[in-house]
Amino acid sequence: MSKRLDYNQIAPVGVKALGGVYGYVMQSNLSPILIDLVYLRVSQINNCAYCLDMHTRDLLKKGQKIDKIALVQAWAEAGDLFDARERAALAWAETVTRVADTGVPDQAYQAARAVFDERDLVDLTLAVSLMNAYNRMAISFRNTPQAVTEATSQSDSQSGKENRQG
């Protein structure tokens, strides 16, 4: 899979506008770990390899254990590994991301409001919406995940060694 185009170069003002929303979300009252868990879950739903790679790495850098990261997709079955706020955020992220199928029912809204005040719920919804936009950009234009780039570089350097030795 090769990158189709570099939207950062082609539409820098548009990408900067998305970055402004990202900056807003990061200064909100939502914890950076909660935001990254939501970003990871949205990226799982959308099957965005680029963002899955990025947000897994971000969570690891922030000290999250691989056990928890591995279970984000099955958070509802992970017991107390995720606290009430994280579970509510992940549930909200799922229903908002799948809006065409769910319609974001009243029950989902009431469950989220039981945990988040109005401002935090709006900020959380902005975060979910932003990640859906980033996923669509990365998938549409075939952003290469860091893991793939590193594996390719490693493979290329290994091939170079073998060619020199052969």
C-alpha cells in the first residue's frame, strides 16, 4: 500500500484547522489518556492502521500498560480495568462513530450524561468527531503507519547487508 498524496502539503490550511480542534480537545478537562483511549477505539472501529499505530504508541509513552491497550476493543468485558469514566467515553465513542447505524439513542446519551457534565460531553464528542475525520483522511490517502515504515526500513537494511555479504 503506497501513500496516494500528502494532504498536509496540498491543503495546509485545512489540516491546520483540524489541528486547532485537536489543540482545543487537548486543553479540555478530559484527561489525555482518556482522549487517547477514545482515539484508539474510534480508529479500531474505522480500521485505520495509521491512527491505531499512533495512538497505541501515544498510550505506551503515557505509561499505559499493554494489557489495557490490548483490551480497548473489548472494554465492556474487561471488568474494572477501565474506570467508569473511560467506559462511558468508550461507549459514547462507539455510538457516535456508528451514528448511521445507532442514531445515538437517548439511552446512550443518558448513560454518558450520568458520567460527563455538558461541557465534557461536548468536548468528548468533538474528540470523537475529530478522530473520525483524521481516520477518513489517513485511510483515503493511505498514510503509512510508523510500524510499517520501520519494518520496511529494517527489511531494506537487512537486504543491503545480505547483498554486500553475498
